[in-house]
Amino acid sequence: MQHRLENFKQWLKDEKIEAAFINSTENVFYLTNFHTDPHERLMGLFVFPEADPFVIVPGMEARQVKDAGWNDEVIGYSDHENPWDFINEAIEKRGVKGDKVGFEAEVLTYGRSQSFLANFKQADVINVEDKLNNMRVVKDEQEIEIMRRAAEMADFGVEVGIGALKEGITEMEVLAKVEYELKKKGIREMSFSTMVLFGEKAGDPHGNPGSRRLKAGDLVLFDLGVVLEGYTSDITRTVAFKSVSDKQREIYDTVLKAELASLEASKPGNRIGDLDQIARDIITEAGYGNYFPHRIGHGLGINVHEFPSMSHLNEGILKKGMTYTIEPGIYVPEIGGVRIEDDVLITEEGYETLTKFPKELQIIE
Amino acid sequence: MQHRLENFKQWLKDEKIEAAFINSTENVFYLTNFHTDPHERLMGLFVFPEADPFVIVPGMEARQVKDAGWNDEVIGYSDHENPWDFINEAIEKRGVKGDKVGFEAEVLTYGRSQSFLANFKQADVINVEDKLNNMRVVKDEQEIEIMRRAAEMADFGVEVGIGALKEGITEMEVLAKVEYELKKKGIREMSFSTMVLFGEKAGDPHGNPGSRRLKAGDLVLFDLGVVLEGYTSDITRTVAFKSVSDKQREIYDTVLKAELASLEASKPGNRIGDLDQIARDIITEAGYGNYFPHRIGHGLGINVHEFPSMSHLNEGILKKGMTYTIEPGIYVPEIGGVRIEDDVLITEEGYETLTKFPKELQIIE
């Protein structure tokens, strides 16, 4: 973690930002290796270009910060104390003053921003989120190793879900089974609300699992992922139950072709936006352009949605160590939907999918 | 919902607040009956003492706002549009100006506050959270009916958990079974991270379920709840597995006595803080005062933690329709912990527990 913090401090110095307050669970974890969701209680990391950083947490978590490997100051406070008394004192003790300070402007609440800014009258505010998001875009070996295991768990979730399919079962029953088996393997948190959608329900990209019962001829869409050691996975697979119509097969084949083409374009030096464009062109040529209403994917890491945005507008360039999803989909109201999604890692020469579950159209008996 | 919104508008008028922006999922739901978590996308309700209110949401959710019963303006925007263009126009169209405006200061991000405040140069900012939290403290019949069903589901979760106990099973396996059965009944979301703790693990009030295996002589602590139609439940029960020591029984009896005494004091007109004090006195007299490190409970409703805070410092008075938890606990490191928690409704004459699972010490064979 130390080099990440040094990198961030150097940036503060270059930008002449005198103090930064980081309080998102994700960025505190990235910079300190300490992972917590303190709910309404205040938690955060204070970084200065010259002075020593410090972490403030509810007192009962102070030891966990040290256990995570943090060697600088940790301030714990109890429920009847005002954490800002300690923060203000720690800032003053360090002699930090400045007319330019930073925090995560789309994370920090207005109330807390006012408490922080009271230490720096009239200071300009810099949003430090983009800097941190950009630091996080390229993963190191340790992060990739964890994401690899998180993706394996996602593969397993799809396997369980397919195994649970039978005539008359409901979406929620299949979903419950998937999460049950993952929890038994020690997964405490899914990376987002698991999706299991049958038939016409999968034709709505914002559909929710419910009491729809499975019947022959349905397409079944699974979209799920886990949180493992602070990192996420995210997979989508679609299978047919008992039979598949020509129309369904055409849709499936189109999505798969688009996904494979987008994967093939995944290599260092290529333009990020092209991955969306390549898939979109294939789907449009097949006549389904209006049924692919979302971008091709999103960056993946500590957050299930992070940088880079895999939109056709993204002019950025792919680099070794980037991780993101590729997930084209076609959703036809009444008929159903198909989406195929993998977690992708950019390698030296090209790419590797971290999710490995097969993608040929399966007809489940 | 209409009377809630009128009540809030009247308050804005009384306080001379010219515009209010509400964007927490909970308070938007409370005032509009529309429930959504838009993640990073902007969603919110704008209320004015004189002009008509409006809701802004991602376009794909606009219809759901109407379906929820909202009859005023709804503005939908797409991902490539800036919602503030629409908001600023809607505010200007209403001719709203003012030097005093409000929002949820501990919810709204700094970034969004600046966008909102750009419409009201130099305006004073009022935090409207306390007003809304206080409005929500007394539940109406419809809210109570939903909470009653949410509490039934929590009872069921404990029943499932106890039914799953057997020698050698892990905490996570029991937890997985509990959530599996609840999901099969259609529950999509737990109201917080489910706790199943065995033996000495239950002796840490911040313990996490893991791979600890159950053995004879363990106390087993369950703490769980569900989200149902926007409302939460929250129950804790503790049972003994195969046998119970005199010490464990003494701890259990003390917690139960404290809980019952606190419940008995639950009636309209009584001071809220007394409920904590009564339980605390019993636990202290029994010699366990240092092992009861938290307040007696918390308000319960749309949030699993809301007003009133059931702390001994709360000078407020109990009123018919209030709902909260009573949950004394004793946690002895190495030996184990006991907590007993019910969801309580204040009635005309006294109280009713919405959670009904039995509380006599059970020794599970």
C-alpha cells in the first residue's frame, strides 16, 4: 500500500493541494488496506504532501487499522465524542495550512465538507476522485490474484443456478439456491443484487427476479458476482430451458459474436471506445441495434463499477493490468433477452477472461 | 403520502425555507411512495412552500414514479444528459428564489450541494433531516401493518436458524440456510448483514460469522431482519446448544429480566431514556454493567436505525405509533454473549412486540 500512498502524496505536492480527506470505503481500502463500512459513523484518511497521514475510525475499529498494516497514526473515538475535535487537533498539530484542499466531492457529504473546510478558511476545493480512480485502473499482481478467485466464485454461482433449473421453479427460488451455495463457501456479500430472469422477464434490462415460474422454451438469464477480500466479480450467462426457437438462437448467436469480437479487440494499445463500437456494429448489422441500450461494460475492481467506462466515447487506451467487463445484450420485449458477460484482464499481449464458464448456447433438459 | 408532503411544505413555509432538495432513498420514499436506489445516478424530490414539487429520476424509472402514485411533475433524463440542466430550468420556471434553502446535509454530497446552491447565490443552508426524521417517528396504520409482516419474517428466520443447528455445522452454513429460506419466501434484501455467532464468537459484540463450528455447550446468537415493502425488521435471539452452564444461564436470565423490564416501561408518556436506564440498572446490579457496551435500542422503520435513539440520554417521550427495538446484551470475552431483541410498537395503553419468537432459554438437542 505504501507506494500507492506515496504516489498520491506526490500528486498532492505537484498540484499544491495542502490536505486531502478520503472517506470512501473503497479509496481508504486502496490506500491503507483497511476495509470497513462504518455506516453513519465518520471514518477517513487524511493525507498531506509534507506531514504524516492519519486515519480516524470509531474506537472499536482502531486495532483493525493497525492489523491491516497501517503504521502511521490512528485516532479512535467513541460514540459520545465528536471526531472533529480530534481531526482538527491532528491537523493543527501538523501545522498544515493551505488555500487548496481536496476530498471526494461526490462522496463526502455537505455537512462533513463544512467541518473539514472550517480548518481551511476560503480554500479552493479540488475533487480528488478522478486521480484515485485513475490510480486504481491498472491492477497489480496481488489484486489480479484476488479477482481471479472472485471470478471463479462467479462461475460457480452460474453453475449452481443452471443446476437448479426445473419446470415450475421460480426465479427467487433459483436465486436463493445460488446465494445459499456461495454463502456456504464463505462469501458474505454479493457484488450487486443477483439477477435470475426467466422468459419475457429477461427482455427487460431492468427486470427484477420474482415469482415467475420456469417453463419450456424460456431463456434464463443469470447476472451475479461476489465480493472477495475487497474485490468484485460480475458474470452474465444466458441458457435456454428445454428448447430454443430460431429467433432466440439468432439473438444468442448475435450476442455471442459481438462479445467475442469485442474480446478479440482487447489488447494493450487499442482504443477503449472501439470495444463498444465493434460489438455495437455487429448487433446493429443483425438488426438489433435498438435492443442494445447500454454500454459494452464497465471497469471492475474494488467497485463493481469503476474506471474505465467502456463506452464508445472513451478515448483512453487499453493498458496491461486493466480489468473490466464485456457484456453485450439484446433485449426484445415479450420475447426475452440474452446477455453474455465476462471479466477481462488485459495482459502483455492481449487479454484473458477471468470468468471461464462456457459460452456455447446450452439447452438445459 | 399527500398529507406528509403538505406537512413538510407547511414546515418549509413556517421556517421561511424557499426550496428543499430531498435525495435519500428513504425520505423520497416517505414523501412520494416511490422507492429506488439509483446508485451513482442522481435522483431527488424538490419541494417548495408555494410552487409545485417535482421529482427527477433516470429516464427508465420515470414511469415507476407515476405508478407509485405521484401526480406532480416527473423529469426523466438519460445517461448522456446533465440532470442539472433540467433541475435548474424547473426551478427557474417556478420563479423560485430565496436566501434560505434546505437539503439533507448528511446525505447530499458536496458536489451536488454546489450544483443546487448555484441556483440560490449566498443562501443560508438548513439541514432538513431532523424534521423528516421526526415526522417519521410515529407510524401510521399502513406502515405498522407492513412492519408487522416484516417482523413475522424475522421470526421465521430465527426459526430456520435454530432448525439448522447441529454438531459441527459452521456459522456461515447456518446463515446461508436462513437467508435461503427467506429468499424463497420472496425476501430480496436483508435489513443488515445477518449475524450467526457461536460460543466465544458471540462474546464480541462486533464479531463476524465465519467457519467456527458448533459444539455442545455453545451459546448461539442470531441477529437478523428483512426489508419488506420498504420497511425493516430486526430480531435477536440466543439459544444454548446441547447444554448450558450455570454462568451462561445467569447471563441469559439477567438479559431477559432486563429486556422484560424495559418492555414493561414502554407506554405512552414515559421518558424514552428511562428504557435504557431500567435495563442498565438490572444488568449493573447483577455485576455485568461493564459487559453491556451499547444503548438499549434504536428506532425502526424505513431505516433499520432511525429516530428515536433509545439512549439513556434521550429526554423524549414515548407516543402511540412509535416503533423501536429493545435489545439488551451481555458479552463476556471467551465465555460468550447473550442478546435478546424485539421490535416494539407503542399502543394506546402500552406496547406490543411485533416480533413474537419465544424468549425462554431454549436448549437445542
